[in-house]
Amino acid sequence: MAKLSSVPDWSESELRAEGFAANPTTLGALQVACRFTDEDAAAACCVSRRTWRRWRATGKPDPTAVRLLAVLAGFVPWVGWDGWEVHNGYLFPPGYRRGGIPPGEFFALVFYRQQVSEYQRLNAALKAQLDALEAQHAPSAPPADPTLRAQLQTLAVQVQALGGELAALSARLEDAHHG
């Protein structure tokens, strides 16, 4: 998952992933990502401010502290949640910066999924009813009388020819208008 590099120009998501992989070079950037002062960061890691500053100065922090800061910066460490992030209490899917899911809505997702399934079932039933009604009221089959059938076919050919002539006329009028 993480590349454990020391490249200082990670994207936000790479920084969090590197931090969760306990890359010690991410400590300062994770502190910034969390918007923590030295005091805030030390308190979050349950260490003294002196210990925090020593970690920053030596570049040798406790790996667990680095992983904790990555989570506090928004990294979601669970299997199957790759790319998901948490910011200000909202859960965001990969690539999204708006429309996060607050805790109350997260628990409602199961209900929403059930509701969508019920709407899909209802829609399928209504479509089946509509298809049945259309079949009942569909125009009857072409007449069995051969003379009448021939007349209808002749009429259909004439309508098609007239449509072609109208299209040609329309094109000529358009050319004359622009010419």
C-alpha cells in the first residue's frame, strides 16, 4: 500500500498512507495536515511536548504515533476502505472533497439501500403492468383482406416518398436561405 519514500511532495492521500505505514519523514507534514500545534500533537500522541519536539528534531518518532497522526489526518486504515478519508467528522469516498457522509447518515445508508431496492421492485411491477395494458390496447394486426393490405402498403410507400421529398425540399430551402 505505502511506498515508504522520503519524497517531501506527496499528495494528501499519499502523505496519509505513508504516515500510516509509519514513515518517520511524514511526522511534520502530518502535524500540519492535522492543524496541530506542538502541544496539540504531543497531547494527541500522549507524550510530553519535549518528547514531541525531540521526535521532530531527530526524525525518529515512535511509529505508533506516526500512524495515529495519519488516522487523525483522515486516513481510514481498514481493509476495503482504500482511498476513503475522514475530515471534520465526515467520511469521504475516494476522490471526493464535498458531500461527505456524517455519522447519522452513515447509519441510514442501510435504510436507503432497502428503500432503493423496494423502489426498483415497484418500478419493475409497474412496468410489467404498463406492458400488459399496452398489449391489450395495441392496434390490431393488419387486416386479413389482401386488397386492403395492398392499399395500406401502397399508402405507406407514398408516405415514405413524401417524407423524402419534404426533406429534399427543406434542404433546398435551407441552401437558398444561406446562399
